[in-house]
Amino acid sequence: MRSARRTSPSLANSLTASKAHSENTETAARRLAKLRRSLHYHAHRYYVLDDPTIADGEYDRLFQELLDLEARFPELVSPDSPSHRVGGAVLDGFQPVRHQRPMLSLENVFTSGELADFIGRLRRYLKWEEELACMVEPKLDGLAVELVYAQGILVSGSTRGDGLVGEDITAQLKTVRGIPLQLHPWQEPPPENLQVRGEVFLSKSGFATLNRQRGEAGKPLFANPRNAAAGSLRQLDPAITAQRPLAFYVYGLGNPEVLGLASQEELLQRLAAYGFPVNPLTALCHSEQEVESRYHHLHELRPTLDYDMDGVVVKVNIIALQERLGATARAPRWAVAWKFPASQATTRIEGVEFQVGRTGVITPVARLSPVVIDGVLVRRATLHNQDEIQRKDIRLHDTVLVQRAGDVIPEVVKVISEARSGQEVQLVFPELCPACGQPLARKVGEAAVRCINTACGGQLIQRLIHFAGKSGMDFEGLGKKQVELLVEKGLVADFADFFTLDAASLAQLDGWGERSAAKVLAAINRRTEVSLARLLMALGIRHVGEVTAEALAAHYLSLDALRSTSQEQLLDVAGIGVEVAASVHNFFHHPATAILLERLQAAGLRIMGAQPQAAGQGEEQGLAGRVFLFTGSLATLSRNEAKQLAQAAGARVATSLSRQVTDLVVGARPGSKKAEAERLGLSILTEEAFMQLLQRDG
Ligand code: IVH
């Protein structure tokens, strides 16, 4: 602007105006900075400390002044402005966000015996003779989220998703009052990057109010606080999220090393100092005994709390020990969820259905007299399999105890035999597939009864539902009902058919119309280019879940490489054992698979190149390339634990001696393998040497 020589009168005017504006801008910027500081401070006192020092009216006045100023100077709206608390622009959809570190899950224990086993295992592994101090934290039943702070400012917020990739809900999370938009000042400058993790939840009272309002407005009610919290966060319009009384408790970091602290206790203290709400019921326990009494204490408190708590999380307090213990692909080894006993109710079995799954397994499902458990209406419960029906002696019309735990399908725990009238009818497991009528089979040593007809229509529908669903291609708008309709109308008979659907036939379907047809087609089109991992998941190969699909994709990088690999080579992929390798190999060598893949490619499906797996991320790769064989009895580990530790460090584990084995780990009474290994010139390790190796390279 300054260099403009030929200034016209009108431009000169606007320059003067712009100079005045820039002076105003400076004043406004100063005032805004002050308002932001003050509003942050008072919001923290109110929402986190529960100890406000100004009247609500005064707070509202300051807030309004901030909103007015930002409306006049939109360029001054900073990413940490409290105005984000009321919600920003409406989004068109949620963008995927890859977590910088995987958001792991937790292993569960249910009894004090299982907890004792867990702690015993840790102590043996760590060779820790004293008591092991643990943090005991309430396990809230909400939604795990990650908040990324860059130089102290909240820049990204996401859901856990599949643990590797979540959804971007930054705008929604900014409306959650307990979440600081900027870290409170600390003695040292804020870390460059801080990955804060915690739980967003809705209080029971907030849930009741919300449902009352919805009832009055004639809207459908939420089944429980967790669903309501999830529904509130997944609002494309953040202004709606802002109206929901969501709360937040922090419980950890994705990258704890950046703070250089020694313990989980100090970490939570620091997070509190940064302005995060920490659950006040969190306590450091110095012995196993203390952990146990804390668990019982919180269990007693549970009904008096205004939020749902489904157990406690027990975490090794010392971070250096956490690091030594590391993590499996699924969960850290230094923490465990000790769940409260599941909620149960009694009801009657009205009928039993036998459902065919996508791999042909027949699952008996009880139809129940509807019963409310934890605020959720339960109409069905799984009976698992034939053996379970026999073991529990479940009969038609029995009164049964049903339990619901977290997200899993409700199950029948036992029969209330005192309630029998004699009218109950023995259940007969079908001999023919309820979907295709072909004979069912059961392998020796397996609990599952299966339909082995590869052309079974019942299995096909389930495979198609899985392919289109969230853990498959995730075609938005194509749920179970819609896929069933497409199959019934003959529009889809295999995976490739989804990609050649046309708008006209879809629009004619009952209750569809042109708009839904266009939406679904757009959703399918978005997926004509997929990652190898997603495709592997979607294909529904037995034993291939998220983690295995990611591992295969990262190892092989292309579908062709994976198709031409041998069963032996598959065992080289970290985390893949004999059973999975066989399943993957069989799948790719089945003649139908070749046809299927060809049809998918002909229909336009393209597979994006995968990224090689970065060493040292998630799973430690220190022992990659080595193949361990264990022999004799180990003193501090079970075989299975030893195997898991080796695999987690990137090594493979063999079950018999072959030329591929690089190291033999010998316990007591090793047998003949040791001599043979010596003859082959293999490296022979004691159990202690193996443990040292893990600690050094694992
Ligand atoms: S720690 C690396 N601490 O439980 C450790 N999780 O299966 C991973 N959860 O959905 C989590 N309260 O959101 C941790 N105090 C707590 C927790 C907690 C609730 C949830 C978490 C996740 C699930 C883990």
C-alpha cells in the first residue's frame, strides 16, 4: 500500500480510513487479548475449580463484549478465543485425523484375583520386589478424545476412531467448557506439541435435562448418557454441541516424554496446572491392598455420582517403569481396566433365532421380554453357541439373568431355575442352515457350528453388510437395512456390484427417492480409491481385524505382493501367527477370490499405495528379523507371555526348530532341542539373557 504513487482521491480516502481502522484494530486487539485472558480465567474458576469469583451476569457482559468486538474485527478472532465455546461454522462432514501415536485400548480384569495376576506379572517382568505404586482413576463411560496443543494453543481435537485414525471434531470440542483452549501459563514455556487425552461425557443430570427437553420438543430420546454424549459431539453444527452440557476429564498424554515427568501422579498435577479438569476421585495407591480397597470404595460411591463410571483404571505410577513394560498392538502393559460387575436384570426367553454370520458361524440369539438395563431397552441376548446352551441348560420360556457390559451384545448369564414351571422347552440346535438349508458342520475342538456352503445366501448378505459398513468400506447411508433391500431387489449380489449401482434403480427403491440415491452414489464414489488396509478389512478375511489389516498393508504395500506371498513369509509380519497366516493364505488362494478381485478392479476400484511401517512407532521393532523358539519351562514368564513379548518387539516366534530360527531360549529341562540348536550353531539364550535383550532392544 505504501508504495502506491498514483493515488486516486477515493483510494486516498480509503487509505485514511484504513489507517484509522488499523489504529482501532490495535486498540481492539489489546482489549480482546485482555477479555480473552479474563474470560479464560473465570471459565476455569467456574467450570473446573467450581469456585467462581464473579457473578454470572458480569461474565455474560464480558463475553458479549468479546463477541461484539470480534464481529467488528473478524481478523482478530484467535484460535483460542472463548467465542469458539458457542460453536463456529456448520461443517459438511468430518475429516479423518491420523493420531500421531495410536490411541490404545485397555485390557480388562473383573476380579481381584485377575488384578493380582496382572500385578504379579508386572512385578515378575520388572523384577520388582517391593510393592508397585499405582494410580487408580475412575473409568468414565464416555468418549475418548485427543486434543493437540501446538505451542500451548488447542489446534486439533479428534475422536479415538479405530485408534489410528479418528474424526476431526475440533470445533465441537472447543465448545466443551472444561477443555482449555490454551494451556495456562507454567514456569516453562508450553511444549511445542502436546497430545492430551481424556474422556468427554454427559452427567446423569445433564442427560435427564436434555432428554426432558427433547421429549417436550417431540424429538427421539437418547438411550443413555454415553449415546447422548456421542450424538452431541458428532453434530456437524458445533452450535448444537455447545448447547449440550458436555464435560471432560483428562487422564493422560499421547507423548508424555515431552514433559519429562517421573510419574502419572506428577503428570496429572501438571495437566491440572495447565487448566485441565482431573477427576478428584483419582488416587495414588502404594500397594495392591490399597488398590483393592480403593476399587471397593469407588464401587460404593458409584450410585451417588452424577456420572456413569464402569470401573477403575489401574496404572503403574512410575513412567520409567511404564516405558519398560511398553505396549502390545492393542493396549499398554502398564495399565488395566478393573471393571465393576456388569449390570444385570431378569427376564423371560420368548423365542430363539439362529443367525448366520459372515463366516458361516451360526449364533443362537434369544428373543426376550423387553427389559431395561442401565437405561437401555434390551430385547435380544446372545446364547453364544451350542455348548453354552447345554452348559447353562437354557430352555425356551426360561426366566434368565441377562447382563449388559459396555458396548458388547447383551448375554444370558444363567437360568433362574427356581422360576421353572415345567412348561419350558428344550432347545434344539438346527442341523440345516436356517438361510440356505444346507447341512451344518462342527469341527472337532471348535465350539462353532458352521454353514460350510460357500454359496450360502445368508453368509453373503452378512459379508455384503460388513463390506459396506463402518469397519469395511464405510459407504455412508448403506446400513444393514439398505444392503438387505439392495440384495432383495437383486441390485447387489457381490462386492463389485456396489460400484456399478445406478441412480435410476436406486431412486425407485421403497422410501429412497433421487436425493438419497445421489447421496449413496456419492458416498460409494468417494471410496473408489481405498487404502490397502481398508480393503483388507472390508473383504472380511477370517481373523483379519484392523490391527492385522494395517500390519499386512504396511508390510506388503500392494495387493499383488500380498497375493503372491507364501504362508511362511506371512509369518514374518509382526503380530501374525500360524492361524492368521493360514487364513490369509487360503483366502488369496481360493479361486473365488481371484474372480472377486478382478471384478472389483474392473468396476473401477483403485488401491492407494500404503506407507511402509515406521520402525519404533507403536510396536517396537528392536528384534525385527529374529525368530525365537522357546524350550523348557521358563521361570518368570508363561510361554504365551514370552511369545507376546518377543512379537511386540518385532520378532517372530516359531513352534518348532527349523533353519529359520535364529535364537533358542532355554528354560529348565530343555530336552533335545538344545543339543540340536547347538549343532545348527544357533544363538542360545537363557531366560535372563532374553529379558535383557528385550529391555535393550525391545
Ligand atoms: S487410559 C494408554 N484412563 O477407557 C491407556 N482410559 O479402553 C489408554 N477411559 O476409551 C487409556 N477413563 O477413553 C484411561 N482414567 C482413564 C480412563 C480411560 C476412561 C477409557 C478410554 C478408552 C477406554 C480404554
